[in-house]
Amino acid sequence: MMLPECRRLDSSVPLDFKSGRHDQDMFLRERAWRDQQQRLSTTYLYHIDRSVAAYSTICMWSILLGTREKPFGVRYRTIAALLLAQLGVHEIWQRKGLGRMVVAAVIDLATAVSAMVACRYVVLDARPELVEWYERQGFVINKVEQRAREEAAARRGASAIPVSMRFDLREV
């Protein structure tokens, strides 16, 4: 697969983007530009043959890690992270390696950011069926956060919940 051209979202939102996931498509159409204008997140579009093949939305975040999850010598309760808030791949480009390329681009960006502003992890909330895919990219489950989510979901009677995951930038 060819390396896609990456550009920051400007005012023109691609209306023809279809990932097969309604919530991701609607986020890109209805929220991405507004959130970016308010400096809540930044969306990057990945173009192949002049059409949007994928997108990622990122923002700064922090994560709470349990005592056993923290790296040796880290004493803080929360640790700086870059959140991969959205990742969408157009239906025609799915299962061709583009998602892995986008995740790698986000990790590269987080690595560059961490040289200027402390950032230890890339974090995300994975759909349960994608946990193994993210694990193959080097992500691990945030155990303390996930346990708290599962307990809260059980109290609400919810069944499927996103899985909190992290990638340690020191592993790059």
C-alpha cells in the first residue's frame, strides 16, 4: 500500500466518507471541525488518490495507572498522554494495512510532541472486538481504568463497553 498524504482538517469536511460505522462518520461530518476550532481536538485526514481514505482525531489526555501498572520510579497518580479519540478508515481501504499506518503516524506524532511537552503514552478506547488488533500494534489494557469502567457498567446494566488501552512511547 502506498503511504497516504496526511493533512490537518480544514473547513472542508468530506461528506462522502463511509467507514461503515455511523458514529465515526457522523463525528467527522458534524463534530470534528467544530471541536478543532474550539481547540478540543485535532483531526488529520489521510488521502489516497485525492480522496479521504482514513482520519484520526487526537487530543491531550492523562491516564490513571495502578501501582503495578506504573513504570518503575514514576510516583504520579496520573500521567500525560495523547488520546487517539477517533480512528476511521473508509470501507474500500479497510483490511489493507491503512489502519496500522494511521496508528503508526499517531505514535510518531506523539513521540515528536513528547520531545517538547511531556507525553508518555498514546491512549485510546477500543471496541472490544478490536482489542487484539490494538495489542498487535503494541497497546496494552489499562487494568485499573478498565476495572472501574466494568464496575460502573455493571451498576448501569450496560453490556459492551470500550476497553481502555495504552502504548508506552518509551517502547519506540
